[in-house]
Amino acid sequence: FDDNRGIFNFGGDVVYSSPRITAMAAIGVNQTAGFNVQLAPRVGAALTVAKDTIVKASWGQAYKVPSFYSISNPSIGNPNLVPEKVTGLDAGLEHGFGEKLKLSATYYYNHFTDLIDFSAQQFKLVNRSSVRTQGVETSASYAVAQYLKINAWGSFLDWKIYSSSEPLRDQPDFQAGVTLVAKFPKHFTASSTTLWKGRRYDFQVPVPQIDSVGGYSATNLVVAYGGLRRTTIFARINNLFNANYHEYIGFPNPGIAVQVGVSYQTR
């Protein structure tokens, strides 16, 4: 309980586990000054249906009050914003082929009520009365050898705003990536990640006639040495191939960049 902000949060959960099934039920209670009490229930289960095969599903609701920025920003703030709510569900399947290959796929569906979003037409934050998103997330991991592993993932999104003809901003219709992790002798490791992002809608004041930003691909490389006690030295190369792209309209990626750092574990 935060008496200065008038925020009260309470939650509890129950978990059941057996050799074949794990189930969970939880509920949260949220009270913020100026808004009604909101409940946030969640339930989920994972069932082992065969050797190395798991079926899982979950359902839940969430609630989010407008931030101080959303309400009071002098440029785009809107003091009339109300809290946004979402009801979501997902269902998926995981399967392992021995110790080397693991695959998973999950379908998800979300329905938002009063989603807080920026309106380019009104040039302020507004509540979208009804928004639906749904899609599929997939992943795969393959251990090529003891020293080399490949992870790949992809997600596909479909959305619809029922209460407006404006698009949902900053939401690419697909994202995908591949990571290679290699372990070398003498405590050296290296990992490389390539990310692909699809085209998505965007808005920037200097170029109002452009309403979307193109998809792009970028590769990062990290090399680390962990042979020192509790200390790891690493070097990271962002945008390894110096790709030219815009993450947001009018903000070009700076190109290849190198970072060097040290991490230390206290225990």
C-alpha cells in the first residue's frame, strides 16, 4: 500500500503440481485513488500428454491506469483518459525430439477495452474503446554439438481497431530471429543474433505524409571471456554488417557500433 499515491495492490495464487499436470490460479486486487477497484484473475495449466510433449493454456485479465505522463503531458496528454483493460488467452504445444531438438508453438488472443494509444489525427493520447490482437509465436532450439546451439523464434501478429480507422502504431506484423551460441576452450564464448522485423505503422511530425516504416534486418555479435574469478570481459558489435534502416521514421540507425564492458558477480 502506497499512501502517498493512493495505490493499493493485493494478490494471491494457488499452484497444484503432479507428475503430469501443473495448474495455477491467481487473483490480484488493485485500487488507485480516483479509480474503481479492479480485479485481475489468472488461470493456467500445463499437461504432459506424452513423452516430451506438453500442452499448455492460460487465461487472464489485467488493468492499467493512465500514467502521469499520459494525463498531464502538455503536448499529447489527455486528462480524460480512463484505465485500459485487457482479457487474454493463449494455448500452445511443446515437443522435444530427444535432447537435441525442441519445438514450441503458441496461439494468443487479446481483447483490449479503452486501450491508451496515440491518435495522429487528434494529436493526443486517446482511449480506443475496442481493440483485438491475435497471433502465433513459435520457437525452436537445436544443439548441433556440445559447443554449439542454435535458437530460432518467430511471431506473427494480426490486429484490428473496431472503434477507429487509424492503424495500431509500432506493431510489426511479424518478427523473427536466430541466435547461434558457441563455447570455445579457455573460457571463451560467442553469440550472434540476427533479427528481422516486418513493416509497421508509425507517425512523426516532420513527415506526416509517411505513415509506415519499412522492415529491416540487423545482426549483433557478442564475444566474452569468463576465465577470471567472478569477472567476465565482453565485447559487443551492434549492426555487424552496417545495415542502413530506420527503426522509427526520421531516426536512422547509426550503423555499426562497438561496446566493451566488464561484469562482476558478487557471489
